[in-house]
Amino acid sequence: MLQTAANAHDVTANGPYDCGPFHLTLCSRGGVTRIHTEVTACDLYADGRGAFTLYWLYNGFQGRVRDGNGSASGCGDSIVTGTDNPVWYIQSCIDGGSPAIYCGAKIPA
């Protein structure tokens, strides 16, 4: 079922709990807003690893939105699609050093 204004909602996905001295602190958070057309990415921990949100559209296309300012105040966001092809899944991740990435669960948007 495609999301419509009547049944759309904002969704938040937690990234991995892999930050801090004991690797138990939440590193990133991602989300989808604006009737499943805008993706957000927030870096929550100042450790030099970048945060991003992976997203999958209804038609199967996969992309990513980065938090371009690191853990400074504010998050990255981008309108990635229209309402005719909504964001279907999201997953919040951090860079772990090439080629590794660490992610939270992939969740329905």
C-alpha cells in the first residue's frame, strides 16, 4: 500500500550502539518525514566517524543521506523522492573505516 497524507507518519531509526569508551552509546539516528519523501541523518557522537541513513524507495532504488556537519548541532536531510514513489525502508549507519560500516536495524518507513 502506498502511503498517503491520511496514513503517512514520521519514522525514526536508531543506528548502532557502538560509540563511547565501552561501545554502548547510540552513534546515529535517521528518519523519514514529509509524507515519506524526506530522509534525515544525525551524527550523535563526536568520534570522527560519519553518520548516514540508507533508504530504499518503493520501486527498489537504494540511496543514502549523510549528516554533513559531523556531530555538530543539526542533522543532514534531503527530499529524495515524490509521493508517487515513497521511502519504503530506512537504516541508520556510521562509517567504521573502509570498507566497514555499522548499522542499526533496517525498518519499514
